[in-house]
Amino acid sequence: MAECTTSFHLEGLDNIIVLDRTQRLEEPDILYPFALDELLCRHTGKGGPAVCHLWRHPRAFVMGLRDSRLPHAAEAQKWLESLGYSTAVRSTGGAAVPLDLGVVNISLILPKEGLGDKCFRSDYERMYQLIKLALQNTSYTVDKGEIDGAYCPGDYDLSIGGIKFCGIAQRRQAHAFVVQAFVICEGSGKESAELVRSFYDRAALGVVQANHPIVTEDKTGSLEELASLGSSVGSGAAQVFTESIKQVIRERQSKLCLEQAASGLWLPEPEQVHAFIHTLRERYGIKA
């Protein structure tokens, strides 16, 4: 039997397991997919397979650690929850992001392969290339680089025509890491930006010099708006994008390596995930 490499390259996605949970919407707590990522990452670090976790949430608002330290973050969080949002502070980098069924989240859970933390920028690049390939049939150019005025700004903002549709962050453990992307596929980028700006207006009330992103309404959009994704096939943009990501991976998978990876796959029970949610809230939650 041929030896199967465990490395992850866009030129050969031969051993990554796709875990598509975009239709699994029964878990109301937004921390469920983040806790699941953490547990899967631990398993990958112990020799388990690489995983591409795809997921959505119907109505959530995720804050960054810096957001949680704003003077009125707790009051702003209560305001969001009064509107029906499931809220949380995530352990990965980045700032506030609203989520709904039009946003597809991608988590690439990968082993460090003995390189430590020396190649963290190349890990952002992997996600960029994956998303770029998934959108290559739209004929639109996907750029990377921070977009001033967009929410959750960063060096690896992905944009079309200067309008951001995707942000990327990562979470590193001792022997594995998670690269996470939120991809706005459907809906109004303007409305999402307005929600984030309203959150900051409340959370930073009374602060003279803002220690948060300055969000404008015209720098964030969806793939539906920016690239007419889904309009030509009569399907929602979120579904079209999800299938495109899976197709990019399928085209590069090796049957042998996939079988070997699948034999090492472990999925935690819901009770284990919920127990870890409690740990995350204790560690990162906003203290009233």
C-alpha cells in the first residue's frame, strides 16, 4: 500500500474530511460550532485527520476578545439578545460579525506538521486560495487586503470590487490549528454593517477615542450582491457556494488517502460539545 501524506495542499486535497453541517440548524447556541472546532482540533493534533467543517447559524452575533472589553459590552450583548441573537465571544482573532443563514462558515482544521507557528500567514493563504478557486467560475476577481470601513477588518479581508464579503481568523493549539472564514453569500451587506455599527455605538458609549473598527455601510456585501452568485442556477448563493467548496476539495481527493483519513475520524457526542461550551463561556464570556 502506498504511503499517504498527511499534508494539506490545494494542489492535492487528498486526505481532508469534509464535515458539512450547513443544514444542521437544530443547535441554538452559536458556541456549538466553535466548541466542536476546538474538540476536533485537539483530535487532529493527536494524529486525527484534517477536517473541513462547513456550518451556518440562523441568527447570531459573534464578538472578538477586544470587543468584549468595551465598557458597555455587556449592555450591548443584552440588546442583541433582546432582538433574538445568540451571542458569544470567540477565542479566535477578529472583531464583531453577525451570522445568519446567508453566511457560510468554513473551518479548516489542520495539523501543524512540526512547523510550529512559523507559517501562520501561509495558513491564511490556504483559505484564500480555497475560496478563490470556489468562485473562479463567477468571472469576478477575488482580492485580499484590509478594507477600511468593513466590519471585522484584517489583512486577509476578501473582497470583490473593493467590497468585503469574507473575513479570516485562526486559532492555534499545541499540535494543530483552525483557520476560520465567514463568507457572506446572501442578504444585504449594508444591513449587516448597520447592525455591527449599532453594537459598537452601544458597547463603546462615552468613549472619546474608539478602540474598535469604524464601520460604514458601503464596504461590506454578499456574493449574491457582488457576483450575482446563485442567480443563474436558481439556487441560493449559500448553497451554491457550499457545493463549490466541496467540489474544489472533491477534485483533489485521493480515494486511498481519504479512506485512511476516514478511519481516524472522531466526532464528539453533543454532550461533550455542550460541556466544552460551558468552558468557553467561563473563559471568554463577557463579565457583567
